[in-house]
Amino acid sequence: MAALPPLPPYTLSPLPPLLAPIPDKFLTLMFPVVAYWALSLFFHFLDVNDYLPQYRLHTPIELLKRNHVLKTDVIRDVLIQQVIQTVIGVLLGMTEPEDVIGKEDYDVSVWATRIRLAQRLIPGVLSLVGLNAAGMAKNVANSYPVLSGFLAGGNYPWLTHAVFLSSGDVAVVPAFAAWEIVLAKITYWVLVPALQFSLAVFFMDTWQYFLHRAMHSNLWLYRTFHSRHHRLYVPYAFGALYNHPFEGFLLDTMGASIAFKLAGLTTRQGMWFFTCSTIKTVDDHCGYALPWDPLQHLTGNNAAYHDIHHQSWGIKANFSQPFFTFWDRILGTTWTGGDVSAKYERSRKSAQNAAKNGMSGTSIAGEPSDSQNEGRRATTKNLLPSFQESLKTSTSESLEQALQDIGNGAPRIISEEAEEEKEPRLALRRSPRKKGGNPTPSDVGSLKGLRERVNGSLHGRSGGVLGLESSR
């Protein structure tokens, strides 16, 4: 068995800061926050000046009329989350060793040694398919000596180099082949970091998918924490991290921190991972489907994909965040309702009608305005008593979204969707004061279809907005 090349000595020294004199650990805390607000301000600039309207997912009127939270409240909650994020980042940094340099050649040589050892398996593998590795190596020894050494199991007796020993003497020792060093450098500098980053992305996507889905599966979790984020029916960039502080800590901060640790990222790698995940989250909430935005084409998880989840009819789909959509595809939670252009168009018309009628999405305190509550009460009067009774038995967060959005024309939108899908709606057009016998099977079918639509709809507040008792 041929001797292995010796590993080179090394001397460690501190890694110079990326932007001297600012320490890398401080940059790791600063870059995600700076990236969040810089990218958010860019999209906000587009919003307020109505630039690139052809790429907007929602109209300015929708942004004003459909959301149920003031932008000042959004900014406040985002800043709170970023303070929590920074505190956790400081604690996380305290667990990390100081980054050093000087060991790179040694680590590359370690990978080259692994490559050399792996070559010792070649003769045995070739023998499994009836090939004589030793004979093949002998045949090509004169023409292709490196290939001969590879076939012989990594035997390169002519590859040597001189090294100085600690005693001052010179010794001739085995050396690595050039291709081994090149492959070792690619592995060390490219493949390993790419694998680490991919592992971090996979864990973060997994963490966020299942916790996000749990927030929608458990009504208490939804009402207590996640409904706050879904007050944004029309997402915009700086609302990406608008969450309940506990949810922001659990989903975003802890998810990224644990992914960082599990993937074994260095401080500088973590700097880019945290910053990239922040940029991706902002981009997914930007409200624009920009054809020249690379982030919206690298994966299927983009602004248009996530915007569906923020709509009343898509709240039970598209849970994946922030990078890829594989969990949605594997577990069948991808939106399957087909083309959504008609639904978006109805939302635009609804917001425009609300604007014409003087209805606003929020009052100064961030709660429904008087005109909105008045519209809700008027809509309630037009609901069939049997439908009101069915609302009492529903406890899904999707129903709560319907109740929250009722002042913005949700029942009308739902009925239009029913018409589009050719479901019977005769009973929905009847006045609740109309006298007559028991509901016909057609009536019952219409009510059932409408209830199913509402149960797949809106979020955020309790059934009390309709003056109805909840059965919970």
C-alpha cells in the first residue's frame, strides 16, 4: 500500500473583518436589518409613485381598503421583531468561536487525502464487473501515467516533493496529483459550503412550513398569534415580518438560528444566510410579479405564490416559506384552484366599490371603521337565517377571515365565485323575510356550497363582528 502524502503545517490567525473595523459578528446582526429596510423602501417607492403598475398583484386602492392594520402598527411590530432577532443574534454569536485563517491549505490537503483513499476502492469496484484494474493500469502506464495510477488504486510512485523537517533536514515525500488538489479545492471551497447552505435552507423551509401550517390548523394558535400577520390581505414589502412577537421569534428567529447551527455555518456564512433569507422574505411579500427579478424565478415560491395564501380563498394553501415549495407539493397543500385572475379582478372591483362608497379598511385605531361595521350589519341582514345558524357552528380561522372582510364585500365575492363555478345560488338571492315552506334541496345545496366557501375564506376576528354567538 503506497504511503499517503503528509499534511502541511499551519498557523492560525484571526480572520480580518469583511468591512474593517466592523466585526463580522456585528455585520451578521446588521446586514439582515439593513437589507430588510433597503429592499422594503425600494418597493415602497414603487408603491407610492405607482411605478410599474403592470406588474402589481394588487391596485393601490386594494392596499388602502382591504388591509386591516395601519402601516405605523406594521412598522412598530417589525421593529419589535428585529430587536428580538438582534438579541437572539448576540446570544447566538456568544456560542460561536472566533473565525480564523491559516488552515485552508491543510483542510484542502485533508480532502485530497480522502480522495486518495477513495481511489483504493477502484480495483475492487472494477473487479465486480469483470475488469482487471491492474492489467488496465499496466497497459496505459506509458501513455497516461496519471490514469494508470488512478486505476491502480491511487498509486503514483513518481509524484514526490521535498519538504523541510523541523531538524533542518530535507526529505522527499509522496505528493498529490494535480487533479486531486483541484478536486479537493472545489470540494472545500464550493461543494461543502453549497451543501451547508442547502441544509440550512432545507431545515428553515421545513421548520417554517410545519409551524406555519400548525398555526392554521389550531384555532387557538391562529387567533392568538398568526391572525395578526393575516390582517394584511394585500401584502407589501415592509409588512413581511409583521407578526405577533412570539410568532416572529418562533418561526423566523429560532428557525434561522437552528438552521445555522445544524448546518455548521461559520459566522460569515451565517451573515449571508440570514441576509438572503431576509431578502427572500421581503421579496415574497413585495406585491409585484417582476419578470426581471431573479428571486421570483429561481424557485416557485415567489410573491405571486405567497400572495394566494394571503387571500380569503387561498388561506388553506401555499404554506411554504421562504425558499422552496417542496413541502406544499409533497403534502398536497399547493393551490389547486386553477387560474386566479378572475378572483383578483373581483377583489379589485370590490375595493374600488368600497372606495366609491366611502368605506375604509381601518379606522385610526386600526379597528374596523364605523362605515365598515355599518356595511357588515347591512350584509348580515341579507343573510339567510339558516346560513346565520351555520356560522355559529364554524370555528375555523377561515370563517373568521370571512367575518373580518365582510365589510369589504366578501359575501358578494363569494357568491360571484359560486356563479362562476355554476353552483345554484337561488336561495342566496332570496330575502330572509320571504315567507314560505322549508328550504328546497337546491336551497340547501346553495347554502352548503356557500358555507364551504366561507370556511375556506377569511381570517383575523371572532364571529362577534356579525353579532353572532360562537359555539366555542
